[in-house]
Amino acid sequence: MDSAGQDINLNSPNKGLLPDAMTDVPVDTVGAAPMPAAEGLTEAEEEELRAELAKVEEEIATLRQVLAAKERHCGELRRKLGLSALEGLKQNLTRSWHDVQGSPAYKKTQETLSQAGQKTSAALSTVGSAISRKLGDMRNSATFKSLEDRVGTIKSKVAGGRENGGDGLPSPTGSGDKPLPGHEPF
């Protein structure tokens, strides 16, 4: 399998695994071209280090095989339980969100926004009070009182005419309250 064909699905049981052809390749330290010994090492120390290197590389290969088997088994269990990749993603996102909420940066941002909201609320309250006070002052002013008196006078003239049986407006025919001949009132 080439690198373009590798499974990159993070919830896949095969994620991060090398192709089978690569996991079974033995590490050949004997056939490799001998590298010059690091300065200050005797041949015995070099031989001991090469043996230890071969042992560690063999353990790594074994652990890769065990991990691959465990991931396959995990995938089978998930499939049997009906857990999908979407379910795993949902759990990861939930866990990540809780981690973000617990982070110092998130808490600092939340605190700052809360303070800004409180200050904005206080400022809007102050502006509302100032507007109410100005409207009250304006209502008590001489200009507003004069306007209010004029509107009251006009209202009383209009309402007064209706109380006397008329609408207080001139007749469109110009004949006052006399109906036109042939047009009796209802």
C-alpha cells in the first residue's frame, strides 16, 4: 500500500499503521554496511550497543503488531456495539469543548465579556435615565405647555362641534345644514 492509499480516518482501526508488508520486514543489522564506531567506543561497547539497538527495534516491531491487533479488535467491538465514526467524533468534540471551557484563556475571555456586558448594561441604563429626565424637562417647558394648550384648544373645537350635532366642519355643498332637494338624510 502506498502512502496515498493509507487510511487516514482517525476513528479507523487501521489508523497510523504501516502496511503489512512493512511491519513484517526484519531489521537487518548484520548485513548493513558497518558504520565507523563513534569516537571513544571500544569494539565491545559498540557490539553491546548494536545488540541493544536490535533488541529495541524488535520490541518496536512487536509492539506495532500488538497495537494493530488491538485496534482491529477495538474496531470489531465498536461495530458490534453499533458505534459509528460519527459517534466517536461527537464524543471527541464534546470532550474538546469541555477542555476548552476549562482552559484559562476561555475563562479569562468569559470573565472579560461578562464585565463588558455589565458595563454596557449600566451605560444603557444611564442613557435611558438621561433621556427620561430630558423628556420630563421638555414636557415642563413653556414651549411644550404652549403646544399642549394649542392642541387642547383644537381638540375641544373639533370635539365640541360634534357634541352639538354637527361635525364642526363646513358642508361640502356650502348650504349649511340644509339637505339638497331629493336627498333626504338617512
